[in-house]
Amino acid sequence: MTESQLTAGIQPVVRTCPFSPPEEYRALREQDPITEVTLPDGIPGWLVTRYAEVRALLSDTRFSSRRRGISGGVDRALDELPEAAPGWFIMMDPPDHTRLRRLLTGHFTVRRTRELAPAVERIVTDHLDAMAAQGGPIDLVQAFALPIPSLVICELLGVPYADREEFQHNSATLLRIDTTVEETRRAQREMNELITRLAAEKRARPTGDILSALAQSGELTDQELAGVGVLLLAAGHETTANMIALSTLCLLRNPEQLARFRAEPDQADGVVEELLRYLSVIQFGVRRTASEDIELGGRLIPKGSTVVAHLPAANRDPEHFTGDPETLDLLRLHQPHLAFGFGIHQCLGQQLARLEMQVALTALFRRFPGLRLAAPVADIPMRDEMIVYGVHELPVTW
């Protein structure tokens, strides 16, 4: 997932198409791509919707990811928040962000990801076998889309998969836009306790996973180690699980595009890039704060201003993408998208997410050529209230 602030962007959130951001964002991108808005928490800010300006915003380190302390009183609600939790480097600026991310980069390189391919393929095959044995209809989210990235990140981190119900529930709580402060704190506390307990065990008996490596490094406090572990555990399954499920729904609703995918499964990498661009599941944007007066796209953003980069709108920008970016085109010539963010906070696990999607989607449609929805589209519950968009359930049969 992109290193967003895990906070809501702006309203409205009502979609006329389940695969596209609300129409209002397209109008803003065309008419006023850097516009003053009032955020849902009542804070005045700026919304950026055009590709060029979003990329410039995310690559400019003068736009801070810190939670508080830099708004100069402009954003009082932000200034009243506590500092970023220890280890949560997505809410930090250099040098703190650099120090923590450096410890993780080697675990998520392209080479390391390729080495994980056999394990991902095994996990996918096991779940397809279980689906075939059970028979349809089933909920694809619970039977396939959610357990695959959950198992992968558990194996990487060294977290027992038996704990999945607890951490899946708590990570979902952290990603809702309507949770109370108490609910959020409880979820963070319970996940911290899980990682802290595991880290203590791995200091004594390392097991060759990421948590063991971090625990043995001697470079993190207990609180930082817990925070890093919680962040990776939540980020490592939420976005990918929702991309797998939502991509499946999107392909089933676009039979011509699905036929192209089935005809050329070796083009799965390009298919995944187009789905990432088209669906852009980080639906409320990435929040930053101007640490000084900054010119962006010809507009002066005053120091202390909150700025939201709207990734879904930027990924539909016709000034950047050829053809009609409002349509799904699996044969589209690849152009860089922003689904994983950009700059120093670009998603650490993006190569792993790509691998999981490529393997899962290719194998799913190969194993079940007659895969189809088992409920009307109107009855499928969408994750409108979640920071990471997708479906809560996806009934399918074959």
C-alpha cells in the first residue's frame, strides 16, 4: 500500500460506477486541479487531482508526512495529534523515515520478490484446490483474496497465521473512516501487543523472517519494532486483498477485457498495471502538510496548509495517459501510474503486491474458466466507508 496518512480525504464519496471515483473529482481535475476545500474534519486545505501536480507534490519533501508540529497553528486539529507512533515511518520525514525504511528495503527488492514466487504459487494453488473441493457459490474474499496476501505477509514477518482473525479485524478497524478514537487506540494496542510478544520470542530464538532480522539488528527500540511490525502486517494484506477481489469483479463485469486476459495470460504483468491504475484503491487521497510556502502548479500553497493528493483522479488524467483513461484497457501501453504513490514514501511492498496479483488472477481464471458472479452487482457490498476501497464480500460460482 502507498504510505498514506491513513486519514480521510474529502467528500463526496458516492460513486455512480463501482470502479471509478466520484464524478466530482473528474470535474475538479478539469476545471481546478489545485482547489481549496474543507476536509471532513473541518480543516481547510487543498485538493490536488491532476497527475503532474500530484506527482510533484509527492516527490517534494517540503510537503511533510508528519502528523503534527509543522502547521504553525493553521491546522490546529493536526497540531493537537500525538507524534507518529514509534515505527510508523509512513508518518515521518527524513532522517527518521530514512533510518527505519533502510532496515526494510532489502526484504522487498525485485530479486527478493522473485524468490518468493514459488511460495506465492503454492499458497494460491492450495486455495484454488480448497475452492474446487468446496464448490460454489463461495465468498471469494474470504476463500481466496484475503488469505493469500495474509499468508504471504505472515510467512515473511514470522507471524503465526493462526492469529489472522485478530490482526485482520484490527487492521480493518484502523482503515475505517468512521471509527472512534477509542476503537483506533484499542486496535493499535492489540496489534502492538501481538508483535511485541512475537519480537521477544524471536530475540531469543530467531526464525529467519523479517521480525527476527529486525529484532536481532539492535537498531530498534521495542516500541519501534512493534510499530514497524504492525504497519507491515496491516499494509501487507489489506491493499492487495482488495485489489485481487475488486479486480476479479471488474474483469467479470468487462467480459471483452477478460477474454483478452484469458487469451494472453503471459501478459499478466501489463494486465495488473492497468488494473492498478484503473482501480486505484487508496480512495481518499494522501495527506501532506506544507512545511514552508511552496508553489505547486502555479498556485502558492501557504506554510502549514494541509494538501491532499487524490490518486484515483490523477490516475485517470487524460493529459498523462493515452487513449481514454476512464475505460479499462488491458492492452494499454504502460505509462507510469501513481497507485503506489511516488517519491520517498512510495509503497515499500509494491513488487510483492504485483507478484501476488499476477499469480492469483492468472491462476483463478485458468482454474475456473466459468467463473461468474453469484449475486446481482447491486447486492455486492462495496467498501465505501474504508480508506482502502474494494468489496466486503464477492459471491461467485463456476
